[in-house]
Amino acid sequence: MTLLEVLVSLGVLAMISLLIYGAFDSLSRGRKGEALRVDRARQGRDAVDRITHEIQGAFLSMHNPQSVALVTRQTAFIATNSSTFDRLDFASFAHVRVEKEAKESDQSEIGYFVVKDPEHDDKMDLVRREQSPPDFEPKKGGVVNVLAEDIELFDVRYLDPMTGLWTESWDTTQLTGQLNRLPLEVKVTLVLKPVKNSPPFRFVTKFMLPMQQPLSFGIPR
């Protein structure tokens, strides 16, 4: 073989190597992108499933001491509306004991709201707040954890059984709101930002609440 033939062979081999490397690199990037999309979809589904389960456990209770000075908790369902990120705070039978034989009930105070990621100015996260047992401040206290990352929309609407209309806010603590009663149905829309070239991840669910009236079976009539 002449030197020219060797050089041509090496050039062809280099081109084939580059093509093979490009194919494997494209496959690897495709797999990473698909893994990110699957993870985002799973995160959105898990968040909506948890929100559904916990809101369905929402309750109000009239079981308080006769003396106002002895009252230590307030059960409420307070929803505030904004253009893109709503907030909801409520009492629910949704607390899960993580320690064996822990002296805890299933009652808790839960809140969903959106906050800015402290490490990224353009990233908004949906967080979950839980206080167990409920205290006298329905919108404060407890432990806050991220439920879904990098979201575009968190919208919650409520069906009023008295009017038959959907409303964007709810307040069981105010005379001008929905005093001592819960919505018949709740509709939740959660939109997560896209990954790579995928469209945004949109999740919508609608469900009924088993209890609309306060618990009062222990109060003498």
C-alpha cells in the first residue's frame, strides 16, 4: 500500500468514527431528554393526585370549647385567587403518621401556594404546607415542602352548591364569604413548564368533596 492509500483509509475511518459518535451522542441526548419529560410528567401526576386526595379530606368542625379562652384551633377553608398562582389553605383528614405508635391524629392544616425558587429568579415552585394538628392560624405555621417544580399555572375553582356557579375564591370564616360550608366540587389545573422541545405539561382534574357541612354530631341540640 502506498502512503496515499493509507491516508485515504485513515480519513474514511475517521469519518465513520465521527458518524458513529454522532449517532450515539444523539441517542444519549434523546434518552436524557425523554427521561426528563417522563420525570416531569410523573411529578405533575403525583402532585395532582396528592392535591385531590387531601382536598377530598377537607372538613370543618363546630366542636370547640364553650369558653372562647379555651379555643386552640380553627378549622377553615380559605382560597384566594390570582391571575396565575392561586392559594388554598384548609383543614383535612390527611395527616399520615410516619413513626410507629405516634400519638397523632389524622387531622392537619394544609396549604398549597407558589413561591419563587431562591436559587433561580425565573423559576416558580408549587409548595405544600402542613401543620398537625390544626392551630388557631389557618394560613401560618407547619412544615413547607416543594410539591412541583417550575410551574406556569396553578388554578383552583370551586362549585358553590347554593348558587350552582363556579367561583375562584372561598372563605368559610367570613360572613361575606361562604361561612361554615365547603364547596360541592373543586377543579384543579396545574401546568408545568416544558422540557426541551416538548409542550407544557398540563394536568386538569375535577372532583367532589364528601363533606360540605361542618361536623356537629357531638353538639347537643
